[in-house]
Amino acid sequence: MDGTQSVKERRDVVVVLREFLAAVQLPENGRLPNERDLADRLGITRAELRKGLAVLESEGQLWRRVGTGTFVGPKPPQMLDIAELAERTTSLQMMRARIALEPELAHLAALNISAAEIAELQALNGACRSAKNWREYEAYDARFHHGIAKAARNPVLLAMLDTLNGVRRAVTWGRPRPEGDRPSTAHHSFTDHDTIVDAIAHGEPVKAADAMRRHLQTVEDRLVGRMP
């Protein structure tokens, strides 16, 4: 069998699968029949079926989990492979994702935060200022941003941030830190955080979102060398 014929056969299997998915009635969870039954039903070999399923999976039309089955639709967030996603993500892409998500979290936090949570954010920013090294600073900084996400009172957005942070840790691991053993007293994040907390504490959602966006944009600018 030559390469051209092999490609044509794969395409034919994909067409068969697309037609099947368009017509079949699946259970509520979207699970497909097991490979043996599905291959028999479609009149193809299991090897051909797997190649066709791999094409549709790469397109995001279905997802598979060993020992569980094959399901129609996008892969659920809780099933995301953080390590695999991190391998396909750059630091700049990570920052763009944060800029897309975190201003909205700050906006919602300004509408929903409690006095105790405001105090916690202020304490975390103080801990960032007094951090003895970069690793300690980054730990407090992560807790600061996560605290804002919790105060937003939206479990879906919080889960999205948790996933984003999982990828973020993998993407930035080993990234050279700025010079010095710890952030300088003039580090931009300290006053940025003050501005964010102040807007949230005063119940000003638009100002909170704008302050968060400016803060993250500054982080991105420094990351890509737009500013020292």
C-alpha cells in the first residue's frame, strides 16, 4: 500500500466517522461504543478506527481516556493534561491568558469581597514586600492573585485560574529571575497591588479591573523586554 492510498483511506475513515457522529444518538455523557463494537458497526478495522479517532481528537471533536472510553465534544477542563498544555504554551501566551481573565476577577471581587478578605489581601501584599527571596515573593504573589479570584465568588472562573496557574508554574519554572536576591523596594508590583486592593476595597469594579490590567501589562512588558 503506498502513502497516497494510506492517506486516502484515513480520510475515508474520518468521513465515515463524521457521518456516524452526525446521525447517532449517544448517551447523555456523549460516550461512544467501545472500539470493537464501533469498528464492527462501521465495517472497518480497529486500526483504521483508531487512526480516524486520532484525527477527530486532534480537531477537538472528541476526547479519549484510557480505561474510560471515547467521548464526543471538547475535553473537560478537569481532564486537561497540564504538562502537555505547558509544553505548547509560551510565557507570552500565558500573560495574554492572564490579562484576559484576571481583570474580570478583580471586577467581580470589588462587588463581592468581604472585610476579612480585604485584610488578607493587604497582609499578602505586605508579605510580598518583606519577602526574603524571589521564591518567597512569588509564593505570596500567587496567593494574592488567588485571593482576588476567591473573592470574585465565581467557581468556574476560579477553576479556570487554578488551571492557568498550573500551566503557569510549568511554563515559568526555571525562567531566570531579575537581578538581586529579592525584589527591590521599588518593585512595581507593590504599588500595583496597593492600587488593586484599594479599588476592590472601595467597591469600584471598573477601577479594579483597570488596575489589574495595567499591572499584568507591566509584567508582560518586562517579560518581553519592552521596559527594564
